[in-house]
Amino acid sequence: MADTKSLSERRQAYWRDNIRIMAWLMAVWFIVSYGCGILLVEPLNKISLGGYKLGFWMAQQGSIYVFVILIFVYVRLMNQLDEKHGFAETEDTSTKPSETEPESKEDA
């Protein structure tokens, strides 16, 4: 797939997929932080979590935890997207540092 498309087409497809991923993750964060922390606080307060009402907990801690989890999800999805579009970072293990660097200053 990556070989048949030009670099410009791959970049456009990559950016389009990137925006789609960010939109979904931002929607999840919005629903959790605004929805659960403000709009649904009364029904959630009927549930207790660690001695605190769940609505209060979601407003104070839950949205932060979800945000951190979404960061890790974003990293994983972006690594998959890089591979899909041929932009993955590869480690060059063909040469060792000892082979390319002189052993002493006298060799240089």
C-alpha cells in the first residue's frame, strides 16, 4: 500500500486518520469530564466509590485518570498509524558504535 501511493497522498491519508483518532479521543474525554462530572453527577452520586460519591469522584479524579489513559491509547494508535502509512521509526542495528567510532584519539 505504501509503495503504490505518492508521499503526498500518504501524508494526506495519515493526517486524515490522525484527525479522526484525535476527534474520537477528545469526544471520549469530553463525555467523561463534562458528561460524567457535570451533566450526570446526580445519577452517579447514587453510586459510592471508595467512600465518595461517584459523580464527585469523576469530577475531581476520574476525568484526570481517563485523560492519562487516553494519552497511552493515543501513543499506541499513532504507532499503528505510523506503520500503516509507512512512517514508522526503525532502529538501525546494522552498525555498532564500536565499528564506526575510533577506539582512541590516536586512531582519529
